[in-house]
Amino acid sequence: LAALSTSSYSAYFDDQLELAKQGDADAQAKLGWMYEYGKGVQQDDKTAVMWYTKAAKQRHAFAQYDLGVMYDYGNGVQQDFKTAAMWYTKAAEQGNADAQANLGWMYFSGNGVQQDFKTAAMWYTKAAEQGDAHAQFNLGGIYVDGNGVPENDKTAVMWYTKAAEQGDTAAQVMLGFIYGKGEGVPENDIKAYVWTSMAKANGYEVAKENIDIYKKRMTKE
């Protein structure tokens, strides 16, 4: 859908509108997306919410997630974390990784739900196992601090690595720090240098002095 040309969006919008009026949940969800991002139609968050809601009530997982986002950020509706959490939950229970990751954050922070680190860890794990890099990074932090799970540096490194390999700069920074300090893994200045350099190359403002320290250690070795 996102790959359509500008001219194609208008024709596509008309087709989807007819289907949506007939109750097609997928078409309703697509209309919501088109109104949210102004594709083929004038951008309108309120109308996006209307179509997302119609699809979400038919158990369309992506629409439920998108509707959760709209309530989470107050786009087209009054910001409401509880309602956001409700829609995230419905989508997450159907396996939507983005919803699972966002729900993990809500349980971790206590936004819209009672703070519960164990439940946060559960949802982060579900999203992380589907390859969600942000969930993998956050799950790494949970294992470092032992929030809702037994503290386990090795498991933390595993999840940080999975996120870092997908280009998550925060995870790359953490791995640089972990390998530089030897926390949960044997100290390894080469890996510390590599991960920190990758984060810097990806635009993360990493202290140059850290890279220089690892470089000097490598030279001594």
C-alpha cells in the first residue's frame, strides 16, 4: 500500500471506500491508514479514527493496533492511555508484534494500566521473539535490572545482540559498554570498539573518548 504512486492512491481510495461501506474490515483499516497519512485523500485524523474503529470492532488486528496508537498519542481523539492499552491488548492477543511491544512499555511504565514488570516482560518477550528490535532492546534492559524476571546478564546480552544486529543504535551502545566492562560476557575491547563504532556510524552521539579508549586497549593487546 505504501508503495503506490500519488495518482494511484486516489483510484485505490475510491475502490476501498466502496468495500468499506459494505463492511469490509480490511478496506476500513486501509482507509484509516490513508486518512491518517493523507494518501489519496485530505489528511484527517478524526476520520482515520472513525475507520480504524469500524475495522477494530471487527477484530482487525492492525486496525486495533493503529487505533491504540491514536489514543496513545491523542491523534484525532482525546488522549486516553487506558483506551490505548485496551486496543493494544486486543491486537497483541492476536499476535501483533507492534502492539505487544507497546503494551510491554505500558505495563513497564504504568501508563494506562497498573504497573506490572512481569506482564511487561511477557509482552516484550512475545514481541522480541517475533523480531521486534525495540522490544528486544527493552527486554535486554529488563534482564540487566531483573525487573519482572531473574537478573541475567547473559540473557540481556543475547537480546541486546539481536536488536543491535537489526541496527538498533541504543543496543549497539549498550553492547559496547558491556563488552568494554566485561559485564555478563568476557571483556572484549575489539567487540566494544566495533559495536560502539557502529552506533556512531548510525548517527548515535557516542562519546569519542570511549572509542579512543577501546582503540588504545586493542593496540596494547
